[in-house]
Amino acid sequence: MIIPVRCFTCGALIGDKWEEFIKRVKNGEDPGKVLDDLGVKRYCCRRMFLSHVELIDELIRLEMARSKYSKSRGKMKF
């Protein structure tokens, strides 16, 4: 959901680089070059950035839909 503070494999700090990485990639820069510029050299750390999926926005959207449904139809059972 949110980027881990440390790499799962080597324990290097990576959480502090996430915001800069996302900002630059959204502006059209190559993710590999951005990671090089940020000093992320190990492939284990690089995969933490490249394979990360932000799910929090999707979960919020689904919770809001569930809440609307519960109000209009009664309680939803899971």
C-alpha cells in the first residue's frame, strides 16, 4: 500500500526516495535513470520501486462505494 521504509532483501533505506521517484517518473523521466540519480544501485532495491503498486486510492474508492450502498440498501454482508 505504501512504500516500505527499507528494502525487504538488503535493508537499505528506500522510503525517503519514493516521493522524488514518483514525481520525476510522472513528469516523463525514465525510471531507470531516476533510480540511478537517486543512488539506488542494488537490483533488490530497484525492484521495490519498480514493482510497487499504490492500492490505497483504490481501497478508499471501494470503501466509499460500499458505504453508499449500505446507506441506500441496508447493511451489506461480507
